[in-house]
Amino acid sequence: MNLASYRKKSPWILHFNAGGCNGCDIEILACLGPKYDIERFGMINTGNPKQSDILLITGPVTKRTRERLVEIYAQMPEPKVVISCGACASTGGVFRGMYNCEGGVDQFIPVDVYVCGCGTRPEQIIDGVVQALGILEKKTKALEQSVKLKKEALQEEGQLNRRNIADEIKPLLT
Amino acid sequence: MNFYLTGLYFLPLIVGGILLIAPAKISRPLVILSSLVLSVLAFLVFLSVNEPVYFSVPHYVSQLVAGADILMLVFFLWVALQRKSLLVGIMSVVQLAGLLYLLKNMSGGESLQFMVDKLSTFMFLLINIISGIIAVFTLRYIDEEDCSAFRKKFFLALLFWFIGAMNLVVSADNLEYFFLFFELTTLASFLFIGFRKDAVSIQNAVTALWMNQLGGIAILAAIFFIVYNGYGEITFTNLLAHAKAEGILLPLALLSIAALIKGAQLPFSKWLLGAMVAPTPVSALLHSSTMVKIAPFIILRLSPALKDTPVAMVIIGLTGFVFIASAVSALSQDNFKRILAHSTIALLALMIMMGAIGTPVTIVAALVLVLFHGISKCMLFLNAGVLERVFHLKQSSDMDRLGESGPFTSLVMTIGFMSLLLPPFGAFIGKWLSIETLGALATEKKLLGALVIVAVAGGGAVLSLLYFKVIGLLINRTGAQDQIRFEKTGPYYAATIYILLGLVLASVAGLPLLLTYYFAPVASAVNGSAVIVMQEGWNLFVGSMRIPLLPMLIAFFLLPVTILVAMFIRFRHTDRVKEYMCGEKINYSFSSFYFSTDRAIPYFSAAGILFFIALIIVALI
Amino acid sequence: MNVMNAYLIPVLLIVLAPFIGGLVYGFDRIVKARMQRRTGPPLLQPFYDFLKLADKRQMMVHSTHAFLGLMHFVSLWFALAVLLLGGDLILVIFLHLLSTSLLILAGYSTRSVFSHLGANRMALSVLAYEPVLIIMAVSVFMINGSFDTSVVYASGEPLLYKMPLAFVALLLVLPIKLKKSPFDVAEAHQEITGGVEIEYSGLFFEAVYTAKWLDYIFCYTLVFLFAGNNILLGAGLIIFTFFYLAALDNSTARVNYKQMLRFSLGVAFTLAFINLLINSLI
């Protein structure tokens, strides 16, 4: 019995708002409602990383939420996929370059599917999730080894990129 | 055999006297040795007594007893004056007056004043073994107490004198002697509770004094009515012989009142709860294992006469109510010793109820509960002492990290609580037998039986909740540390707790044997009819009650063993993850939930008083 | 041969209990969705969940917590077994209480806020429904003269006609037992994210998840007790209870624990008590 095929039949979602405006969150909740009804695919919105497969993130990652985001990602058991919903989660969106935003989820955790839109429409979210399920089926349940993020650290005018902050501070201390 | 009995009575007195003056080098081995000797003596007495043994004492001893009675009451009067307590004063005056009146008007018969039967030897075993263990525990406990060296010796001496008094209480047949020894235990309780001499202790000691004196007055009143109604000698045996006589209910009711007060049933439970300020060996000895067991002892003595009377019905109603009321009150307590005190009151109510019903199986249930509750509560209280001295913990809400810093203490406490609650431990079997036999009662007296079953089963559920609440505090771990290192508490503490643990576990293994060779004979002696214990296939039959062994055995593996294994099991190859706190990294401290029963307490007390009044009324009708 | 026949159906039920429970749970989800004018998941969805959870990386907070979760499932199965085999009703209630207590202890054993809150609330829920069950058992005793459920299964006169008020009281406390609205404070998904279940994942979560299915079978067996040996009546009662619970779950909001205790001990307990008085006086 190919257990991997059952991942598609019962994908449980964890929804995390990384400091966004709630526009995409409302659309995700709409997916769970009667009109779009993703429960017919077996999807449940669990509030709990330990029991979910799909991490749906909205909002540009702020300084405060980045640590919690990584913590929650670490508490999810493999196999797992990450979907960044909306422009803010993908690239920082409207808030790109601001002092409190880190410029997207992929600065911190590996993302599998980017869903575009500001706010994304439920149809786009469902499409993204279905594509993620295809990726999920191919993943293993081994512990994820240390991953080099594909995306380069954000280098922009005035943007303090805290991913490399350790490299910047070390020479100041010695 | 008389030699063994004399040993049981006089050895504690002599040892107590020596301990008052001996230095530590002598007193330590002396205490350990006398505990052993007393236990062996109790065991030998148990083996050798099959028929009741009566013996009397010379006439001058009677006069000594009367003199000691009066002296003690004068001492109580002095306490009343010193502590300015009106209640103690009134009680003492009434007792003195009553006693003097009775001494003048009683026919001084040459009756046999002492009777030792199977029930007495049963109590001997419980008293001497448990008290011996507690005495050894006290050797270290009292050393660390903040008082003068003489006071420490006085404590040990008082402990042994108390053991002597208890041995005398359970062998007294003559009610006047019984009154003296009863009041001696009250005196001991007073001295013990007030040992620490701070304001709270003194106040609680005075409360204990007057409440127990009320019990003494009840005994005196019972003696009065026996004389007044002309039953003849004032002995238990004579009382039982007149079981069908006119007006016998009133002395029985009065003696039951004395038992109920000694057993801290509502509304007289305040003294037991207040007694928890005393040093922990006192709580273990007096207020859980030995002194309060006088209550079911009296009821068991009287059970052939009490059975099926209106007095017994009222007692059953009262104790059923107390069982559930104290279980609920226990949920409101944070102080660990108070939790134990409330659950003691609840189980005492159950024991008294079983004694009052009086059928062979219920008497077995009462005896089973008396013994196993004594052992388990003693273990829990001694553990409370260890918590107090080694971990400096008094409130259960502080026991947050105990599971990691003190795994052995947590283990013992968990076993202690589970032994009161879960199969196949004795206390569960006792409760099981109670519920099944209450059913038998309910077929005759439907309404009363139904109400009492509800109270007992409901109270049992509430008590389970209570115990799991406390075990939950003990089972809490961070999981950061996988290795278990049992803590060292010191030789005296560790040794006594190991012995008690061994007793608890041995009783599980030997329960069918104990039922056949220990409880059933005692119950037969009490009840007068034989109690048959036999095993048939996968069922154990006690009288007509069936204990299904197979579900019990499986339940044993599923429940107590599961909890113990859960505390120590380690899955080696599974990944570990942190708790979900929405991703936060804050450290939390955890407590438990409590109910406030303040608003209910007046109603409980009022209900208790109504029951007591009902007890007198049905006796008078 | 007769002995074998007598035991065949209960043993079969016991062995297949998780599967039957899963089907019931799946059907419950579909009914819930249809009541909300949605399509709902397929019938076999709980089994898909089960198989998916089996394929996740094993994680635990610590062994005590994980082990207690597993044993909760095992002991609930055992309680169900005793009930189906005709055991003593008080023993069954006690075993169910103890299996719930294992889960409560599991909730207390981690240093997680939601876990503790869930365990506290679960303990209070137990306090709410346990007395009603006990009075129900005592009423059965008053009628039959023993606590044995085998007598109940064999009796020709359904208990429903003799203790109707107790049945109503049972219906009122079933939502508490099954953690359905309005009495699902113990689980409270939006408040405390599942309470005690929160720290479980993978195989250990499967144990707790499957225990929920067994709870359905347990509760429906309690309902079936009221039908005696009349299987049609029993099936009817179970179907009625099923739709009643689904409708109640979908139409009510959650109440807090104080309101739950007040309702359960004030209304359900009183009804059961009146029933007991009637049974003991007649």
C-alpha cells in the first residue's frame, strides 16, 4: 500500500499570519466556507503545526513574526509543504522595503508554491494548494537536512537584512 | 499469651518513660527495637487469639482508673482556664459532674473489664505496626524541629504513651475504662496538636479538645442511660447482649455519636482539618492511621446491635452525605496535608457506613478499608513530611517541578494515591464491595439505598478527580532530561517509606490470601456468622459478592502499571519537539485548578447538624 | 456452540470497533457538512487521515506524554470491550473514567499552556457528566436488581419505557462526552487549539484520534442499553441520537465551563435524580 498516495487525500492545513493586513486571511477562511468548501478534499484547518502538512503563510514577515514562523515550521513533521499566499508573503508586496518587514517568507524558510495576488482569490489559493499536493507526494518523511535557501538575501537601498546581521556585527565586536 | 498482651500494654509505657530521660545514643536503638518488638507482639497476639479473651484487673486498679479520670478532667479544666476557652470549660465541668455522679451511683461490679477478640487483635496489628514505622520516621523528623531538646524527647515519649493508650482502647470492654482511654487519646491529640506552641496550633488544639470532649460526654451519657435503664454491667458485651431490649437505641446512638465525632464527620470535621498544623508524624499517626480509626472500631463493635435499626439508617445517610461533601471540599484545598485530611474524612465515612450496615460482606469491606487506608494514608503523610523537610513544600501548587527534582518521592506519592483509588489495590476492592453491597441494602430500603449509592459512587468519582489532579502535578516534566536519578532523602525517611511501599505492594499480591485468612475470620468474629471466601474460575466470591478477577487484572495492567511505566519509560529513537506555544519561547510555571467551597460549607455543616439531631430523635422514639 | 454464538457478535464488534467508529465519524462529518449546505468529505475520510498520519515523521514532546496517549486508546478499547461483553455497569463507567483520566494526565504531563487548559477543562467535563451516568447506572440497578449489562441486553422490556427521564438526561450529557457543541469546552478548537490533543503528532495522534471514534461506539452502546434486546428499537434510538447530536452541534454556540457545569448538574442531574426517585419508590 503506497502510503504516500494518501497524503493527497487528507492534507491538513496550518494557517499562519506573519504580520499581514488580513486580506488574504479572509480569503483563506472563505475557502473553508460553504461556497468553496475545501473540506470536500479532506482539508481541515488545524491550528496545530504538529498535525498539519501544509503551511499557508500570509503577510510580509515582520521582525517579531519571523522567529515564531521558523519555530512553527520546525514543529511541523515531514513531509510538509510551504505555500506563501499573496504578494506580501512572496516578495514583501506593498510593504517591501519598509523598516519592519523582512521581504517575504522565502528569506527564512524554503517555499514550495507562491500564490500571487493582493488579496489572493480563493480560486488561486485552491489552485496553489492542489499544486502543492503534487509536490507533497514526492517528498520524504525523513528529517529535513540543513537547507540552503534558494533565494538570495534581500539587498536593497535602506533595507536592513537581518539574515546577515551576524556577519555585520562580528567585526564590530572583535 | 497473657504475657504478650501485658507486653503490648506496658512496653509502650515503659519505653515512653525511658525516652523522656535517655540521651539520643540510647533512644534511637530503643525506638527501633521497641517498634519491632511491638509489631512482633501484635502479630503473635493475632495468631493466638481465636476466641474472645476476657480478663479483669484488681479492685485497686479500678480506683486508680477513676482517680486518673478525675485528674485528667481537672487538667482539662486547667487548660480551659489557661487558654480562656469557655467551651472547654463547660465540657470539662459537665464531664466531671457526670463522672462523679456515675462513680457514686454505679454498682461496683467485679466485671471483666477487658476483652480481646479478633477485632481487637486486628486493630493491634494496625496500631502497632504503623505506629512503629511512624516512630522510626519521627526519630529524624523531630531532630530537625525547632524546639528544645527536652521537647523532642517529650514528643517521642508521648508517641509511645499514645501507642499504649491505643492498645488499651481497643481492648477495653468496661465503658468507664473505655471512656478513660478515649479521653487519654483526646489528651494526646491536644498535646500533639499544640506541640509547636504558636497561636494557630494552640487554637486548633483547643478546638480539637472540646470537640473530642463532646464525644466523651456522649460516652458518659451512654453509661448513664445503661445504668438508668437497668441493663446491668456497663460493658460492650453486655450492651450487645441486650440488643433487642427496650430503649437500647439511645445508648447505641450516643456511642455512635462519640464515634462520629472521633471520626471527624460533618459537622465536627474542623478539628481534624485544624490538626494538620501539627508535625507530620502526628498527622500520620493520630489523624489518619490510628486514632481516627477508633470511629469505625466502635461502630464495628456495635454492629450486631446496630444492624437494621433506625439509628443505623441515619448513620448511613449521614456518612453517605459526608463522603461526597468532603470529596468535594477536598477539591478546594491547596495545602497538601489538608487534601489528605479531607480524603481521610471521606474514607472514614465509608468505613463507618459499612460497619453500620452490618452484613458479613460489608464488615469485610469495612475491615479491608480500615487496614489499607491506614497503610496508604500513613505512606502519604510520611511523604508529606519528606516534602516538608527535604523539599520545603507545603502547597500542592508548588509541586510543579517535583517530578524532575524528586522522582522517587513523586513515585511513592503516585503509588500512594493510586492505592487508594485503583484496582487491584485493597482500597478499591473495599469501595467495590461497598457499592455492590449498598445495592443489597437498596433492595430493602429503596430510597435510602438509592441515595446512598449515588453519594458513594458520585463521591468516588470526585475523589478520583482529586487524585488525578494531584498525580497530574507530579507527572509534569520538561522532557529535557531523560535520565532519572532517584534523590536521596536520608536513611530514616527512605527506610520507613520503603517498608510501607513494600506493605502496599505485598497486600496487592496477597489479597486473596488476606481475604481468606485475615479479613474473613475477623469479620466472622464481629458478625457472629461465617464469611466464606472462595475462588471460582475467574471470580473471587466474598460471601455472595462477586469480584471479577479478569477485568481487575487487566485493569491493573492498564491503569496503575501504565501510570508508573509512563513516568519512567523512554522511547529512544523518536525525535523530540518543543511544545506548541504559538511559537513563543517563554517559560511558564504551572499550577492546578481549585474550587472555592466557601459558600457551601455552611450548608454542609447545617446538614450535618440535622443528621445528628435526627440520630438522637430516632433513638428516642 | 451456544456459548460461542453468544460471544461471537460482541467479540466481532470489539475487534471491528475502530473501523465501525471510523465509518460513523466519517458519516458524522458528511451530515455536518450537508447541514451547512456544503458537500463534505468522502465517507472514508477518517481512514485516509489515519493512513496519512502513519506516514509522518515520528515526533513527540516526551515519552510520558506519548505513552499516556497510546494507553488512553488501549484502555478505552478495553472499557468498550467490557461493556460489549456484558460486564458490570459501574465497572464500565469506572474504566471509562480512568481512560479519560489517562488523557487528562497526559495533558498535565507537558509544560504546554493549551495542554494544561485542555486537561483542566476535561477534568471539569468529567465532573459534569460522571454523576449523571452513575445515577443512570443506579436506576438500572433499581429496575433489574443488578449492575450487569448482560441482563440488560437480554431483557425483553426496554429500559426506555421504565426510565425515560434517564434517557433524556443521557441525551443531555452525551454532547459533553463526545465534545460537541455546546459543551465542547474541553476541545474548543478555536480557543485552545484542541486542548489535550495539541502536542500529539503522527502515530501518537492517531491513537488519540482513533480513541475519539471508539468514544462514539461507546456512547451509542450506552444508548442501545435502553432498548434491551429489541434491535430495531436500539437502531432507531441510535439513529435518532446521531442526528440529534449532529443538529445540536451545528446549531449551538459553545458555552463556557461554568455554564456547562451549571446546566449539567442543574438540569441533567436533576432529571436523572427524579428518575431515580421514581424508580426507587415504585
